[in-house]
Amino acid sequence: MDQVITFTLEEVWHLILAICGGIVAISGAVAVIVQIIKKLRHPNKQQNEDIADLKNRMKKVEDRLEEGNAKFKEEERQTRELEEDLKTTIRMIIEGLQALTAHALDGTSTDELRKAKQNLDSYLLKQL
């Protein structure tokens, strides 16, 4: 180990060039590896974006469905009220017709006519 190691300027220059070439080769390899990883991850990234888009669309559909359900319930309630009013109206018409028929047949039944009139007046006032 007593020998002295000497380098010529040309050898140093070759060593520097070799190191720089190695760095360039390694950085090129790293760039290729990064590109491969990006390409491998692209389907997952696209899939995640598609899933997020579908979630947003599903949320909008659910919100619209809830809005439609609320409107349907309100319209169902209104329909039930109208059906009850219609039944009451038909019942009063039938009672009035029965009283008029009974009065027309025997000339009496004025009490039934008065009662039918009171019921009709009461119903009509309640509707206002």
C-alpha cells in the first residue's frame, strides 16, 4: 500500500464523463419508471373520477326523487280531501233528492226538506 495512485488529466476527465453519463442514464431510467407508474395508475384515477361523477349524479337523482315524493304526498293528501268533499256533496244531494221525492209523493215531509236545507247550508258555510 505504499504505492502512490496517480491520475492523468485525461483519466479524471473520463471519470467525470462516466459519472455524468451514469447520472443521465439513471435519471432517464427514473423518468421511464415514473411514466410507467403514471400509465399504470391512470385507469384507477379515471375510475375514481367516474365514481365521483356517478355519486354526484346519484345525489341529484335522490334529491329529485325526494322532491317528487314530497309533491306526491301533498297531492295524495289533497286528493283524499277532495274525495271526502265529493262524498259529502253527493250524500247531501241524495238526502235533498230523497226529501224532495218524499214531499212530491205525499205532500208532507217538510221537516225532512228543512233538515236537508239546514245540512246543505251548514256544509256550504263550512266550505267558505
